[in-house]
Amino acid sequence: MNGKFEVFTDTAALCLYDLAALKHRMEDTPDWWSIAEDELTEVNAGNVLFLNLGEDGQYEVQWSLDDSVKEVGTAEVYYIRVPSGHVYLGAAEDVTGGELEPDESCGGKLLQLEPGNYACRVTKEDNQISIAIKPSLQSENRLSDLIRI
């Protein structure tokens, strides 16, 4: 399974996460993740990936669950937990918080995955983002800084 879509972000970031993994942030402020320590804590726990892009704008996102995403340059691998299988991929400003969570109207994609842990290989070339998602035993990250692609 794979797909491609265009997304606009005015926070210069995309996010990828299972909606159930951030239920504990539902009552938090909408921009809770703008605090670097909070963002890094959730990323390292495998609850969400925030992909900081460097600038606002329109991006073409290609995602794949079957290795069909073209690998460009050096791809980093990050890990997420998928407890429910309902996964959002889209603009970070739509992340769970402020008593809201993303839905079809947000402009991102809601993916259906089998519950489990996943490794995500992420690459960026200009305004094109590629994300290959594969099952993994690992669910946590050990980062000392935010993800910048």
C-alpha cells in the first residue's frame, strides 16, 4: 500500500502518529509540542514523529508500506508505536491537542495500519518528502535533539 498527497504547513513541520498514542495530549494546549522538551519526550517515547522541515509551505508527501518509495540521499530511521492502527500523517499544526484531533478535513492522510511498532525511513529533497513505513520490534527513539529533515 502506498500513496501520495500534497499538504500545506504553516508550522514548517509534519507529524506521523497513531491517534491513540497521543490521547493523553487531548486536553493539552493546541501547541503543546512547540515546547522542545515536550516534543522530544513524545518522539523518544515513540508516540509521534515531528518532522521539522525548515520552512513553511506546500509539500508533496509520498508514503509507502511496501518499499515503493524512492530512497533519496541518506535516510534517517525513526520509530513509532501504533496501538490502534489509526495513524495520521500531515501538517503538525493538526496534531492532537486543544480538545481536537485530526480528521479527513485537515488535509493530511489517515492511514490504517496493523497495531504494532514501526520503523519509518524519512527523506526530503526540496519540497518532496518520502516516508517508508515497515514493522519493527523497536518502538522508541533515543534522540538528543528534534528531528530535522
